[in-house]
Amino acid sequence: MLCLRQVGLFTLRHYQARTLSSDLLLSQINSCTHEDEVFSLVGRNKARLSEKHVGIALNMLWQLQKKRPLLLRTSDYIRNHSQFLTLCILAENKVELMEDEAIVDTLYSILRLNVKEHVSLAEVLVTEAWRRLERQVLLSLPALSKFALCLYKQHRHFSPVIGKVAHIVDMKLDSIQDIRVLSVLMISISDVISQSFQDRLLHKTEQLLEEKDEVHFNYAKRILQFLQNVKRRYHPLVEKCNKIFLKSASRLDVHSISLIFRLYEQLSFDNAEFRLVAKQLLSETIDDHYDPETFAKLFSTLGPMAGSKVRERLLVTAVRMAEEFRSHQVLVILKAMQKMKCKNSHLLKKMTSVLHKHLESYHVLQLVKLTQYLVVLGCHNLELFAKLKMLLFGFLKSSVVPADTAAIIRALAMLPSFQVEEIILNKAAAVLPQCRLHHLNCIATVLVKWNHDQLYWQNSSELCVKLLQKLNDSGFQRLQKANNLNLLLEELTHVNGEWFEKVLSEESVALCQRLIDQITRENVFLLSFFLTKTNHRCPSLLDRIASVTVENIDKIHPFEIYFILFLFSALNYDPPANEEFFQSCIQHLTSNLSCFETHHLVLLGHVLAVAGYFPPVLIKRIFNVYFLSKLDAHLEVLPDTLKQRVRSRLMKLNRAICLECPEFHIPWFHERYCQHAFHNSNSRINPLRQHVHRMLTEILGGSNYARISVLTPYYYEIDFECILDENKKPLSYMPQNIPLDDVEGIHLRQDEGRKALPPGAQRIALEFLDSKAFSKNSRHLKGEPAVKKRHLEMLGYRVVQIPHFEWNSMVLSTKGEQLEYLRRHLYGIQ
């Protein structure tokens, strides 16, 4: 017994000594403050290193790198060190002995160290982790998320092991309470999950965000990346993420802000408040010294929002740093210049000179974008364009992807003095059966352009005509095969242009009618957007949209309700239950005004005004000094086209309220804006107006009885104005001295100081309406011209509107018939 006790004590002491020795080595590794210390320990203790030592050592190497700024990291030095290779070999040999989570930590560490040479270790680690998952080994959720992220970083987006991770997430989703873990898992499995699974993830994410008072902005970025990966525009979640970014503004750097803007652009989301904050933050750092990567992001993010002084400083710095830019940074700078509409010849020349050394490194879609940027910016470097043509042709010959082929053909068509070659037409013909509508539209647009300019041809015109016919047939066939409205709308959303309008627009609307039973609250917004774009007035679809909207009003986001209302307002269409439809929408919108930005509220107010609705809560929200001051600040950072549209809509809303709702006591404050707008307009007296004015002169008895190109109070333009007394005899104006034989004509002039009319007299506004005043397949007046007629009548006019389809008809083919037509309308003769 004593002997056994002594043996036991000896074994215990030996085990304790060994454990103490091992713990001491682990402690030494964990206390290292430099990579060389880790490597020194590894070199001295190779024979003693267990799987735990190896894992801790690799993790420590990453932790030491992580503490350093990005530019001061020494990953290359670590990867090339002989002791690092030793660690990788040991890890590969001992992987089966590693604990489950140690495998994940080791994989994560080597990937963060940008390991490329030792990919076999990564493969072994992934294989072992996968094997354990298949054996139902339960990783903790944080470890599972880290493993999923490693797989995502390795571009294993569609691998079976990602599918296994997705299955585990599906089973454990209800138990996930950490938004960091969930956000990582979401982006990692985004490529292998169904739409119903996406919906569950989005619901869970919203739930966790509502429960947390503070959420790190990195988690919000991942949520946006998930939405971008699955191509979902889920406004409620994006808005929540935007609020997180605003709360975290002081911690955002150039790289984070640049990524957020890029994600917003891809998700078709924008926020003026975030733009203002970003502009302020970036402007404060403009004098810092930037490396090319950081400066390129600063230039692309701040440039489009910056004022003239800041923009000039950015341009000067870009010129100075031009030679340092890498290939992708040149693309970033050129894209920003296009957004800024900046044609700085000095910077453009610098960029083109740098491009020559980078051209060979671009992949095909980068070359397509590059071509677009250079053409739009007015580049005239023929040598560069010749190289671009050669490279694009090379890609075209080997391309088998329809999207790439269409993009290359579109890019080639942009090149100056480009000659059509048979190989392009043959390549296009080969991919047509696999093309989506968007790609067909790209190719068709190019063919139509070439067909209009015979300089492009090299005996290929007959081939082009045949190809266009084949392309039309492919478009019709694709529509005829469609049986899913969601998939159809997904394609139609990205298609526009002359070819689609002429060839497929009506067929597309007819197909939507055939699939009318598939209209739901999930797709009613996209369908409304499509019908607005096509300008089709289809009563059956519009009625269905209205009924689905009313039935699901609380489940449709207010911003989508705005676009639905825009359709009905623009087309001037009243559904059967018109009052119920508009009142339901208005009640839902006015209860959720906080969802809208300042400029969105203006656009919403205008849409409702065109439809004849003026909700007091919305009008009072817009027309106050605080709101208008905030709107001015927001407009400064919005894109120019949106800025101009919002200012125009605010003027029209102001005009509508002054005329239709005087009880609001809102003053007309757009006089100077209108004067400036008309002063800069290109409106002229065209030949049609001159011709009609001569006929009115003949009908009324002299040129002094009709005025041409008149501006009314509140700045409506009318083609012609005349006054008839109570006996329907014309009253004379002062001579206008308008040179009617001058083709250029004159600018519009406002009718100032209008005199009161004699009793019984009547002002007449004669308006010619072109095709834009009507929906594409209808003779029903659209919203804007209808509002104009309503407002002119409030200003005291009798409005005579001459539709283009009547004036240009065969019935009015002679001057005499035109004179009689005008006479009947002027004098109100039926």
C-alpha cells in the first residue's frame, strides 16, 4: 500500500510539474508585447508546443497586429518568418487534437494575417470544423459566427459547409440574443437562404435592435451589407441603421463613412441628415495627411457634397497625388468627378496619364465603367480610347456571360468614331436567348443608336436589322414565358429607354394584367413604380393596386405609400372607392410623418396637392420657418437634380395652397425664385406658336387682340391669351411688337399690372397639349395639366385646351379647317 501511495504521489507531482511548465509557457506567450517575442518562444520550445500553445501563439500574433493602425501593420513580415511556418506546420499536424473553438480561433487568426502561402492549413482547419459540425458538435453561437465569417472571407459563399451553418442558424434563430453574432451570421449565409428565411432574419434583427439602447455601428453596417447581398430594400431596417450611424457619428472615420454611402447607394437609400453630419466630419479632416486609399475615399464621399472652396482643395490634392493612385483608386476618383460634373482638365489629364500603366489590370466591368467615366467627363485622349477598344474587344471575344457581353457592347458604342464590326453583332446574337430584359435593352439601345448614324457601318446594316428583329422576338418570348409577377417586376424595374417603350412596354403592362391575381402588399410598390415609369393608365391594375393598398395599409411602409399615391396623382386616376383610398393613405402617412425627411415631405405635399388634397397637419409641418430653414440646409448636400426638383415642387405646392386653400394664410414667397427660373429658361416662341398666332390674328381681327407666351400671376405660362367682352367681341391689348418672323422668338414675360375686366368680359387661355400631357395609351388628361387648368380657372380664365391628337388629325388637315376649329373653341360653339 505504501509503495502504491509513493508511486501515486510521484505521478501526481510529475503531472503537476508538467502542467505548471505548460501553464508557464502559455503565460509567457500571452504576455508577449511584440511578434518577435512570440517567434523567440516558438523557436526555443518547438518540441514542447502542444496544440493549445500553437493556437494561442497564432492568435497572439493577430492580436498584436490588431492593436496597430492599419498602415503600421506588418503582416508580410509575420507571414515570411520561419517560425510562422513552423507554427503553421505544427497546427496542421495537431488539428485533430484542438478543441472545437480553438480550431475556429486559429482559422480566424491566420485569415486576418492575410495568409495565402499556407492555404493548406486553412483547408485543414475548415475540413476539421466541418467534420465536427456534421458529428453534431455544438459550437457556441459566437464561435459559429466567427467560423461563418471565415468561410465568407474565403469566398465559400455557396459551399455545403455554409449550408450546414445556415441550417444551424435556422434551428437556433429564436435563441440568438446578440445582435453582433446575428449580424455576422446574416452576411455569411446570405447567399444560400430562401426569402422566407430572409424574412425571419429581418424580423429577428428588428426585434433585437428595438431591445438594445446602444448598438455598435459596425453591426449596423453588416445589416446593410446583408440587405445588399439579398437585394432587399427594407426601409424600416435601413432607417434604424441610419439612426445608429447618426448616434455614432463621432466614432465614424473616412473608411466607415465611405462604406455607408456605398451601401446606401446600392440600396437606393439616402438621408440628408447623415449627409450633413458626414460632410461636417470629413471637412474637419481635409487638412490631414492621407494615404492614396484614404484620400480616394475622402474625395469620392466629400467631393459631391462639398462647396466650391473645399472642392477646389480636393482637386488640387488629387492632382498632386495622382501618380500614387492604384488602379481601383483611379476608378473611384473618376466616378466621383462624374458625380460632381467636374471636368477639371488638369486632373483629367493626370488621371489619363496614370491610367496607361493600370489598364491591363482591370477586369471587364471595371473597363466598362472606366469607358463611361472618360466619355462623360469629355476625355479626348485617342490613344487611351484605342487601348480601351482593344481590351474590350479581347474580353468580348471570350465572354460567355450575357450581362458582360451586353455591357461590353454598350461600352464600345460610347467610344468616339467607333466602327461597327460583324463580330459584335454575331456575339450579341449568340447571347440573346440567355439575356434578361435589362441586357436586351442595353443591346437594343446601342443598335438603335448605330442604326441612326450610318457613319458607324461597315456593310453591316442588314445584319443589324435582322439582329434587331431577333432581339425583339427574344424580348417577347421572355415576357410570354413569365408567370411570376415578383420576378417580372424585378426585371422591369431596371429597364427603360426608347426600345423598351416602343417594343415591349404595352406587352409588359398586358402581362401584368394577366398576373393581376399575384398583386400583393409585397409587390404593390414595385408595380406602381413600373406603371409610373411606363406612363400607362390601366384601370384594372390601378383598381387592384388601390384595393390591395387599402386592405394592407398598416403593413405598407409610408415611403412606399408615397410612390403609390404618386402613380394615381400623376395619371389623374380615381379608383372606384376614391375617397376611401386617398383618406386611408393620408391618415397612414400623417400618422408617420417622422419617417420622411424634409425634402420627402415637400414631394409628398406636392403629390397630394395635384390630387386635390391638403392635409392640415402636413401643410403646417412644411410651411413654417424652422422647417424651411432645415430644408435649405438639407438641400445643400443633396444631388443637384434632386435639389432642383424639390425646389420646383415646393414652389408648385406654395402656389396650389395660395390658390386653393387661402384659409391656411400661407403667403406666396416664390416670386424671386420664379423670376430667376424663367430668366434662365430656354423657352422660346416656336414655329407652331407663330403659326397659331397668325390664325388667331385672322380670327380676332388683328395682332393686338391676342397675346402670345404669357406669364400669369403665380407664374403659369400659357400659349395664348385673349379677352372677349360680354358680346364675345375681342378686346384690344397694347401692341406687343413681337417679331413673329424671328424663329428664335422672345423670352416669356409676365403680365404685370393686369387691369380689371369690363363687366361680362372673359379672359381666355388657349393651351396646346402635346403627348406628355396624356398617359401613353389614353386621352385622359394627366395630373399636372389638370391642375394647371384648375388653377387658371381660379385666376379667372376660361381655359381652352387643344390636344395634339385633335390638332394633328386628318380632320384638321387644311388651314380652313384649323381656323374653324379654333373659332369654335374660342367662342364656345359646340
